[in-house]
Amino acid sequence: MKLSKRGEYALRALIDLGIASELGWPMLQASELATKEKLPIKFLEQIFTQLKAAGYVKSRRGKFGGYSLARPMSQIKFGTVIRLIDGPLAPIRCVSQMAYVRCSCPDEVHCGLRMLMLDVRNAITKLLDRYTLADIVEITLRKLRRDKVTPPFLSRSTKLRSVLPPMVNRLGDGGLKFNSVGPTSGRRRK
Amino acid sequence: MKLSKRGEYALRALIDLGIASELGWPMLQASELATKEKLPIKFLEQIFTQLKAAGYVKSRRGKFGGYSLARPMSQIKFGTVIRLIDGPLAPIRCVSQMAYVRCSCPDEVHCGLRMLMLDVRNAITKLLDRYTLADIVEITLRKLRRDKVTPPFLSRSTKLRSVLPPMVNRLGDGGLKFNSVGPTSGRRRK
DNA sequence: TCTATTTCCTATTGATCTAGTAGGGATATG
DNA sequence: CATATCCCTACTAGATCAATAGGAAATAGA
């Protein structure tokens, strides 16, 4: 039940790439991303290599090079990316659809643990296989605008446009039902 | 997104202990459980030690010793057990309620990844913190009876009662809504 | 062409975790 | 006392994680 750092950085990178591109900045440099999000550069490079090999990003090298998304954000599902980097989503292999392995229990059909874990698996994949990069980018942008905050990797020194390009807003407000966040939860309305 | 073997065996042990006890067999031996479920004995012993220290099981040693549940099954939640053995349920610590740790991202409130992972965490805990051992044991027993199967660890050589004791059946059929299982999915009705 | 900047590629490493194994001690039964 | 059980400590081979290191190849501008 854990996302590796590698996986976490990969998703962060994709999301940032998505946000930047949506704001008219289709290409980001690894170093840029690393400093802003405080990730180790060399590690991030490795991750990009992996993402590139899988067709999620493309790159340009040399001066003013960088990485950009290689396909439409609406076709990048989180589940698929996580599977690529961290392996199967299921808590135990005997409930994995994509990478099933029989377990050691004598009777799989009547295994209570399996029933429970199948539900857990389904709950996880229901979210991760449904939401795409487009969804998350959209929601994040909405939040950022609502609170009048500029995403950090856009505070570039040179050539930063003073006015943000008009944003697409395909969904009505409240389209996706993310639980509102609130720090560590606990009490909410005082 | 993964349950360790240690965690898996712990849950298996508890479930079997629950089933056995519900059938009038309050105590099981580690060796017995290990052979029937095909788990390494010594490893299982270690796990029992841990479960005992946390108050889930109690033990009796010497000849005819064994392990039994130390508290009512309805008070044993899966989430708690897994947290004990495998640590936090949340995919990343910054969305963990029980073991929150701030992550490296510059702005937690506007972090898209965090929003998504919070949903995943909630989906997981919603299941694991709701279902108790009592629930799973009940469902499993129902399934076993429906299909007229005897749980393997009850096929003990000596002193096995010929007639199973009357079972409690506190819930109407279909009370808990587990997805019906079906082998590896794929095609179903040929 | 030369230099600076970027991605690309391969190898290595220290730390931690996983899934056990090993060996024997303490305790209970008959 | 013999036997069966849990109890306790230590150890380990292997994998995985999260980087780090060093340089090669490509690109842009002077």
C-alpha cells in the first residue's frame, strides 16, 4: 500500500508537465523541475528515461532542450503509469487482473482474505484507472486560480508571459468529486 | 500498494482462528495452520508473537497448546492489523491520517498528486477500517456452507465432531456487498 | 569551429526491507 | 521423564530503494 519515491516523482513530473503545457509552456527542463520540486536531478533523469521509453514524454536535447508530453493528457491514466513504475496495483497478486499469480491458500474461491483484498484492489483501480492527467491538471489549475497562486515552475526569470493564456475549462465546477483536502483533517469548521 | 507476506500470513491466521473458533474450535496450533495453509512455521511463529504482543491473540504452551483469539472478532479491524504489521495504509505519507509526514512538494494544498492520493487512501481505509474479522469470518462461513465445503484446518484426525455446531447467523443474506469473485475474471459464462 | 548546455547511458553504492532459517530455551501434558 | 508446544534471539541471502557518479552525445549560439 505504498507508492515509491520513483513513482511519486514520475507522477509529479507528469502533472507539472501537464500544467505547464496547459499554460502555454510545453517544455520543461529536468533541472528546472528538480529544483522547484526539490527532487534529485540525476534520479529524475532516470525516471524521465523510463517515461520516455514508455511513450509518455518526448525530449529534446542540447541547449534549450527539455521534456514535454508525448500524448494527449486525457490518454494518460494514473493507474497505467504507476503499474509501469511500481508494478501491480493489487495488494496481493491473487486479486490482480493485470498480473495474476495464484497464491498459496488451499481454496481461492472461499478465501476470505481474497474477497476483502479484491474489494481493496477494485477501490484502488476504480480511482487510478479512471482519472487521467487531464483531470488532475484541470482540477489543480482551478484550485490555483481560485486562490490566485502561480505554479512555482512558471516563475521563470526570462520570457515569462505577463498574462496567462486563456484556459480551457471543459468541466463545470465540481465536475470531479475529490474530497476537499484540509491539512491533516481532524476538526474542520472549528 | 502491496501487502507483505508477513501481513498476508497474519491476516490469514486471524481469519482461520476466527473461523475455527466460530465452529467451536477455539484454539489452533501454529504447526497445524502452517501445514494447512502452506506457510513456513518459524516465520508464522514470529508473526504470532507480534499479534500476541498487540493483544490480538493469546497462547497456551506445552502439549495441546496453541493460539486463540484474545478479543471479540467484531473488535478486530483489518486496517489496524495491517498498520501494525506493514505500517501506514496511505500510498504516500502526506495523506496519511495516522502517520502524517510532510512531503517535499512546495505547496501541499494545491498539489494534484496529493488530492488524488488522498482519495486513494480514503478508498482503502473505508474498506479496511470498516470491515472486522467478524464480518469476513461470517461471509466466508456462509460461502463455505453454501458450497458444502469443510474448511481444511478442521479436518483434524482425532476428536473432530461429526456434526458442526449450530452457527450464529446475525446478518441476512447479502448483508455485506462483496463483489462476487470469479477466478481471474476474463471470460465468465463461456 | 568552439563552448556551454542539455539529455542520454551505464555503473555503483549504502541503506533498508523481505522472507525467511537456525537453534535452542521455557513450559505444559501424560 | 519424554514429548510437544510456544518463546526468544540471532542471523542471512537476496531484493529493492533511492540515489550518486562520470561521462558521452546532441544541440544552440558566438
